[in-house]
Amino acid sequence: NHVRPLMVTGALLASGAAAAFVVAPAAAPALLGAAAVVGYVPWFATTVAHFEREDLQTEDQAARFFTQEDLSSPLTLLTKLAVMAVAGPVAAAVFFIPYGLYAGVLRPLSGSLLSGLVRVGCAGHVYLARPGAQLLMSAVRALGNLAIAGARSLGDVLAVTAHAIHDYILSPAWTATCHVADAVGSAASAVARAVAAVARSTYDHILLPSARLALAAARAAGDAISAAGLAVHDWVLVPGGRALWSGLELAGSGLEIAGRALATAATNFYAYVLLPTGEGSWTAVRAMGRATGLIAAVAYDYVLAPVGRAGWSGLVMLASGTAAVLVRVGNGMASAAAALYEFVLLPSARGVSWVASCVAHGGAACARVAFDYMVVPSCQAAWAVLTTLGG
């Protein structure tokens, strides 16, 4: 009763797999595997348990399907035989063949495999893992003791070396460095005092008097420049400005008179020269335009159109002749290329291939001879020498 829901689920999954095989083939294997796991495997396990618990040697169970009365009823016997012929292969494929593989192959092999694995595991633990672990622990312990002893010795050596370096190198060097620094500091202080004295003397006796002298000279130059500027303003700039202003006023009056005269001349020149000239030029241009149009029409009708037709006919004939020549040249080049391939390139390629094959065979033969008569004897001689030296 507990297997029935699983079998129903497996049947539904198998039906879905059959439908998916037509609609979505990619999902069919997954549904079929799920049906086998959910429905077939629990049914197979339950059936195997019931089948192995039954006693098949009793007459009642052996004669359950075929009875003595079937011999008096041929139709019933034939029906049962037909049912057995149909159901027998199905039962064999679904249950008896898998059960035979399970009972005759998988179960004995699994039992033997498990017992062998247990024995191998025990033997490996007793004869490999435990002795190996003990040996490893002993080696680790010895290496640890050796490392500790080496570290202690190295620490003692380093401590003695450090004390010696401090007592005989660093401490004397530091003392010498302190004395040198004191001497250098004293010398630097003396030099700084001398430089300060020189700088003070230079300021008191050179720079300060020079600056005072330069200030006095600058003041005198400033006074002289100021007096000269006032004189130039009073006696040069002011009179010159007044004279320039008077000249500019006179020039402005002259320019005004000249402008009025130019305006009158320009008006007269426009009215009596430019306007009549423009009207005459416009009349001449219109006459020239009409004459040019007439000449252009005559030239197009009787010169350009006949010349263009003749030129187009010549170009068409030239293109036709050029195409015919190019076709003949192309055919000749194709024939030449075919002949070059058939009588030059192909024989050359065959000759090169033959030469390469001969070279390859010769190289292989040389390599084989070198390997047989040089490399192998050399290796044998070297092996003999090494064996002799090792012995």
C-alpha cells in the first residue's frame, strides 16, 4: 500500500516523458529517469523482498496458474498460454532479468567488494597507516629536537657575535663619531663667528655708507629732474601746445573748405559724367548680350551638335573595338595560363614533390642508421661505463 502512490507518480512521470518526447525531446530523459527512480525502483525492491520470502517449491504455489482442469478445457489452456506468451517476456524484461542480474552478479560482487574493502582498509591501517604515522611522528619529533638544538646554538652564536660587534665595532665607532662631531661642531662655530664678524664689518663700513651716498645722489638727481621738468613745461610744452592748437584750427578751416569743394565736384561728376556713361554702357551690354545669344544658338545648331554626334559614334566604335581586343587578349592569357600550369607548374610541383620525398626518405634512412649505429652504441657504452663506475 505504501508503494502505490510512488507507482502512480512514476506512471504519471512516464506518461509525461512519452508526451515530452514528441513536444520537448530535451525534457524526456529527465522525466523518464525520475519515473524509474520514483516508481520502478521501489516496486522492484518490494517485489524482490516478497519474491525471496515465498517458498516456490510447494505444489500449491507451483500449480497456481496452470491446473489439472485446464487439460479438459483447451480454450482456457490456449488462453492461459497466450497470456503467458505475452506476459512472460514483459515480466522477464521488467523483473526476472534485472532480478537475475541483481541476485547473480550485483549482490555477490557487492558483498565481496565490501568485504575486500574492509580487509584492505584494516590491513592498510594495521600495516601502513599506523606504522607510517608512528614513523612520521618519530621523524617529526627528531626534526623538532634538531631544529630546537640548532636554533639554540644559532641564538648563542648570534648573541656572542652581537656582543662582540657592539663591544669592538659599534661602541668604538660611536665614540670616534662623537669626537669627530664635537671637532666639526667647534670648527663650524669658529667659521660661523668669523663669517658673522666679516658680515658685520662689511655692513658697517661698506654697505651702509654706500647706501647713504646712493640716497643723497638720488635725492639730488630727483631735485634736478624736477627743476628740468618744470622748465620744460613752462617754456616748451605750454607754448608749443598753444601754437599747435592754433595750427590745428587753421587746418580744420582749410579742410572744411576743401570738403565743400570736393562735394560740389563729386555731384557734378556724377550728374554729367557717371550717369550718362552708365546708361550708354547698359545699352551697349544689352546689344552685346543679344548678339552673343544669337551667335551661341548658331554655334550649337551647326557646330557643337554635329561634332558631338560624330564624337559619340567614334567613342562607341572605339569601345566596341577595345572590348573585342580585350576579349581576345583574355582568351590568349587564359590559354597561356592553362599551358603554363599544365606544362610548367604541374611538372615542377611533381618534381619538387619527388625530390622532397627522396630527401625525406634519405633523411629517415640517415636518422635510422645514426640511431642504430651511433646513438644506440653510444648509450650502451655510456651505460656500461656507468655500470662499471657504479660497481
